[in-house]
Amino acid sequence: MSQQYSASEKSFNSILSSYNTLFVPPFQRPYKWGDDQIQEFFEDVFKPIDWNRGVFALSRDGETHYMGAVVLCKNDEGFMILDGQQRLTTITLVLSYIKARLNRSANSENSKIKRAMAVESRLFRQAAGMSDDLVPIICPQEEDNKIFIEILKSENLEIPLEVDAPGTSVAQRKSSRLLRKRAMFKAYKSIRKFVQSYIVKSATQSGIDEFSALDVAASRLLQCLSFVVIEAHNESAAFRLFETLNDRGLDLSAADLIKNNLFTIARNNQQRELVKQKWEQVSDLIGSDLVSFLRTFWLMEHSFVRKDGLFDAYKNELSKRRNDEKFLTQFLDQLIKSAEHYNEISQPLRDSSINEEVNMLNDLGAKTCRPLLLTIKLNRPHLFSQVAQIIESLTVRWMIAGKVFNVLETTYAKIAILISESVEEGKDDSAIITIIKSELNKLDVPDDALFSLSFQKYEVPRTSRAVRHILCRINEYLSKTSEHIADSTSVHIEHIFPQEPSIEALEQSEITDEESEDYSSKIGNITLLDAKINMGLKNKAFLTKLNADKGYKHSRLAINDNLKIKNSWKKADIDDRTNFYAGLAVKIWTWK
């Protein structure tokens, strides 16, 4: 291995002996193992144990179990864990619970108490200075640290913080509730369950007492788990290695790697703390959609890049700007501001000023337009509704004509850059709208004739938020109201001629069994109901559904007015309604 790295094989016990402090750096993810990963760990480590061999034989068993590589890097605080935090933390949690059960099983026997204390002592080191305090050798991220300390120092089998103590303040109860939602808290509950089933229960069935079984398990964790420990000798080498781990099976996203690069250009601890705080704010705002947000943020002002090239694009840009003293702060501030607006676009609150427009575009599945929407929201928010309506018309025409949406992505990204440049140049609102329309008109947007013909031929999928939105917009047009009702809680899609028609429905409609699928999927055969029709009626004939308690005759929606005067529902009725819808569509989703 190069001079920048060194490697050696170590047991878990040897790792604890070799390093005073092993900590998870802030650019890493928090602890995230769930029930499945922990059970897999117990399956690998404890299921192979043949408890029938007896305690004496098992305690002298030198067979090792390989646990993979652990990557560390030394800095002023100790050794950063770049790869291996999930495994090292989980083993520590398991040992901590075994320690608590050993204490309970010791029955005041000095030799057993000493053995339990020996297990506990492996997990801690003496604090620096004159303090008598013990501190854990392995330290998770700050947000996991409180519950981690509570678990390690607890003398009880109950999960710390599981029940609020009497007299606990409101703030403390709120804090405890948040901690109970963390993966580490849930992991410790899983560990308790699996220690019982994989160790205690299995051993006692072979005649081994609980204390001896737990003692064997602790020894196995400390002595028989083998790691290849790789040390990076400086932070530059460590960060390079951290990046390459993404190609070696480590579950890192582009967002993790971009965060890592922000830490590399931070000039000091103060800036690194700033990166940590700002990134946490962005993560809290965006949630699991972080990579999509970072790509949208990039596309607003930079050349087009797909998701698999996102990290390289950011890496190159950050590298070019690393000597600009003001860049990092400005970048992070802009990132948070953009995240706030992106969150409103992707997950609008009911009281949001753009709630209706965003829900409409989300119903249509229009996500490739987000670089443009975010640019408008940041720079000309009063134009958001107008721009959303333009995108809606384009999206509906594009979808009904069966065109590929990926084509739109590059155009929206290009327009976002043009808008950013135009805003810097001080161009007015009219110029902004002109740029948007001009660029979109370069696309092969279906004209009125093609749109109408495509609408008549459109086959409705079995479930579609987009179709529900289209029908709601038709209902609005017919009722002359701007009330937006494209909400699954308020309206439901209904196939007038059933998707799985009864014999009676086929006979009344004069539609053959062979024709039924084609006619049931025509858009003219679809309507909305403001209350979900009884499931027992869904496949019934038209007249039965017309007169049902929640049927068409009792609907308050304008889209059903022409159904109320019908005495039958046949092929000609479906075709007429389809053509009627097509004529309305050209007027609703205009394009010039």
C-alpha cells in the first residue's frame, strides 16, 4: 500500500486497545442500521455457534469471522471513521446490552461481577486531564451521541429514554420523543430482541446458563471478529479514499460526496462547523430528495448534467472556487435559500401561496420543469402562477400525444440559465415570459389538430393522478368556477362503463366482451364522483350506478350533468363524450 495509507488486521478488542478515540466525522451519515441489517449481523456472528459443544470448548474457540475493512484517518481529535461506523457502532451497542445482562445475571458473585466490569471497561477510556470520568472510545455523530451515551452508561436493561421520568419538563419530553425516533434507539430495541433469541434462548436449550452464554458471546465479539484496518495518514488522502469507496459498494449518494467536498474546501474548524450546520438545515428541509434538489440547484446556473455526473460537476466547480474566501459562505447561503423554495415546490403546505399550482404540476408528474420553477420562485415569484400555467398546457399536450418527457429536461434547464442571466441584466417581466415561450415553441409541441386527435385516441391507465387532474380542469371549465378539486380526498375517478363489466352491463351497453377493454379506457368513459361509489356497484350497469345513493344523479359536479339525463350508456355515448372532451381540451390547454 502507498505511503499515504497503511493496513493491518485487527480484532475488535485490538481496535479498542489501539485507538483512544474513534469518531464519526460530520460529513458522514448518522447511524442508520435497521432491524434487517442487525438480524443479518446476528445471523452471521451468532447463528453458527454450536452451543452443544459446551462453554469450555466455545471459550477456547479461535475461529474468526471476517467483518470487512475499516477505514480511519488521524486528525487533532483522534481517528475519523470513514468506513465502518455502522459495524463498529452496532458491535458496541450489542456489547453494552450484554454487559447490562451480565450484571443482572451475576447474582452478586464477585467473579461474575468482575467479568461484567471487564466487558464494560473495553468500551471506555479515561477522560483527559484530572477527571475520573470515563468516555466511550467509539463516538457516533453528534445527533446520535446523547442516546449512545445513555445506552453505554445505563445499568438497566430497559432502553434509556424509553419512558419519561415523573416531573420531566415539556422541553425534555419533546427532546426524548425526537431521540426515540432515531435509528439508533430502534436498533437497540432490535438488539435486545436478538440477544435473547440468538444467544440466550439458543444456549439455554443446550443446557448453558444465561451468564455463561452471554460471556461466550462477549468474548466472540471482542476476540473473534476480524477487520482489515486501513489508516489514511492525512486528510487529503482520507477524502480521496472516501470518494473511491463509493465505487466499492459503500452506500453513498452524490449528496454525501458533495458534502464531503464542501468539508475539503473549508479552511478551518469554524468553516467546517458552518458546513455541518448549513448542510443539516438543507437536509431537514429537503429530506430524502436531496440529490434531486442538488441537481436542480446546479441546473439553474450551470451546464446540463445527468444524475450520474452530478458529483463530478460539483467537484470540479468547488475545486475551481476553493481559493475564493467568500465563496463557501455565499454558496451555503444560496443553497439554503434555494432549499426553502424547492421544498415549497416539491412539498407545498396548504397555506402556501403556490399550493394550487404546485399540486397541479405534481399531479401531472411534471418534475423536469423544476429548475425553471425554482429560478422563477427565487427571482420573479409573482410570475410563478403564469409560468406554471404555461408548463401545465405543455405537459398535458405532451402527455396526451404520448411524447417522451426526457426531451423537455434539457430545454427547461436551458431556460433556467437564460432567466438567471436575464434577471442579472435587469430585464422586465414581459421579457422573461417571452424568453420562456420562445424557447418552448422551439419544441415539437402538438398543435390543436394533433392534440384533439390524440385526446380522442388516448387510453386512460387504470390509476392516474394526471387523468384526475385533467377531469377536474374540465369540470372547472364546465362549472365556470376556479375551485381546484384535484384532490384524492375529495374526488374519485369512476369508469362509467366498468373495467370489469357484469353481464348486465355488457347487455345494456351493447358492448361486446372483446370491445369492453377499449371502450372502458376511453377518456370519454371516465368521470369524477365527489364520493366514492359503493364497491359493490362498480361493475354494475349504467342505470344501477346512475340511481345509486352516491351515483351520478346525486353528483354536484358539472362534469356529470349530461349523465343525469341519460337512459343508457352505449358506444356512441362514449364516443360523443370523448369528442366533447377533446374539443374542450383545446380551449383549456391553449398553446400559441
